[in-house]
Amino acid sequence: MTNTTSHARKWHRTSPCPYCGTRKPGIEPYARIIGATMHCIWIAKCRACPNAVSITTQDDDIKTAIRGWNRYANGGWRKH
């Protein structure tokens, strides 16, 4: 049985910083690597603390980068 939904993925706000709790990290594009497969590197900087994280995505969409930040902030990157 496949897991299909009748609605598109809902866009979410950014999760708070796991260190200081600020709600709005600044997410900006850093580099675009074009080769056999394209990768984009984003930098997520927290405004209230010196925390900065690099996020690698497959496309240059900000929503994908926000999804990467939310996974980092909620501890999803540690579950593997």
C-alpha cells in the first residue's frame, strides 16, 4: 500500500533555534554547485546567538531550506 495524500505538503514556519529559542533565523543562499546533480548550500544564522548552520538542498527553493532548518532544529538529523 502506498502512502498518498490528496493535498500538497503544507508550508510551515521556521522552528525556533534549539539554543536560544528565537523564532526567525536568517536563511540565505550561500553557494550553488552545478555538476551531474545540482546542490544548493544555504546558511541559517540565528540573530540572537552565534549559532550558524549550513544546509544542503537539491534545489534552490527557500521552502526546502526551511524544511532542512526545521529538521535540524527539531533534532531530526540525530535520529539516524
